[in-house]
Amino acid sequence: KAGVTQTPRYLIKTRGQQVTLSCSPISGHRSVSWYQQTPGQGLQFLFEYFSETQRNKGNFPGRFSGRQFSNSRSEMNVSTLELGDSALYLCASSLVAGHEVAFFGQGTRLTVV
Amino acid sequence: AQSVSQHNHHVILSEAASLELGCNYSYGGTVNLFWYVQYPGQHLQLLLKYFSGDPLVKGIKGFEAEFIKSKFSFNLRKPSVQWSDTAEYFCAVTGNNDMRFGAGTRLTVKP
């Protein structure tokens, strides 16, 4: 069974641009969660999607948004990028919603310059 | 506010030493508890989890953790570490439809 796949692995953007990250969950998993990992703040929960609906949202500004498609693949979008958005963005998939056992992808390393 | 605390930021041990990493949480209600590990250059992997039942949970690679409800703790232990255990360890707690991670503890095992 393939694991959680995130694309791209690395990304460099300039301030003010917007970016879209993609996550393909493990086959059969319907819940996808997104996290931001930085040295200063650690792992922080962004949002969780289940069956194309956002179930939970962390404490991030509206510039961070996401969506989930009918095949459970999810995208995360960050608009008007700031330097502080530089981070590793991790996606995790679960069979069900509510943060059951989660399997993580390798992440997308975003650098904002 | 709900939070997860990992007391040790960086732990350095010699091979064969015993390990205990602390994790405390502040959550109301029922919680599920996890330890994840991130080896250098790799993605987060689940070490072990506690949902209910026996509070002493055994995970992969010889790790175990004990849920002590009265202390709001879920400490990770291993009797004898190996060089290959060098990694960052994250405690995570879910409850009230929320998931929080601790800041992580970096473990360095010297050969």
C-alpha cells in the first residue's frame, strides 16, 4: 500500500505570492490533516478534512485554506506569502476523522524569500 | 487552554542507557495519546498509541509508554537505547476534536 504522498517536496516562493501544496492520502483513508512544522513553534495543526468537508481548523490566519476532493486528495493553499510561512508542511491521513492513528507524508519544505 | 508539554528539549545518552522522555498534557475529558518519532531525513512515524485499556502500552522497537491519568502524563521509555534511536520524538494528544503536539525532544545516542 502506498504511503501518504506530498508534492512538491521542495518549493521556493517570494513574499506576496501564493502557493498550493498537494497531498494524496493512503488508499482508503478519508481523513486528511495538515500541519506546519517550524523550529520555533514545533508542530502546529492547520486543519482537517473528512469527506470533502473541513472538520477542524487550527489557529492560523485566513490566508491558509484547504480543500479535499472526492478521491480524498487534499490541497492546501497559502496566499500572500510571508517570510514566516517558511516551514515544513506535513499532511497526515487517517481512516476516519477525529485524529485517529495518523500516517504522515514526508512533507513539503516551503521557503519564502 | 489545551496544551502538551515535553520537558526535555535535547537528551544525550550512551548506547545501552535507559531512556525516559516526559510528556504532560492539559486536556479535559477523554484523550487519546500518541508518541511519534522522526528519524533524520525521514517522515513522522507512529511509535505507539493509547486509546483505552491497559495504561502500559508497548510500541515498536522496544518502546513503551505509561498513561498515568492522575498525573496527566504519558512518558515514553526504553530500557536500553541504540544508536539507531537517534531521532526527534513527539508526544501528541487528541481530545475535543483537537490534536496537539509537544515541541519535541531530540534524542542523540552516542555509540
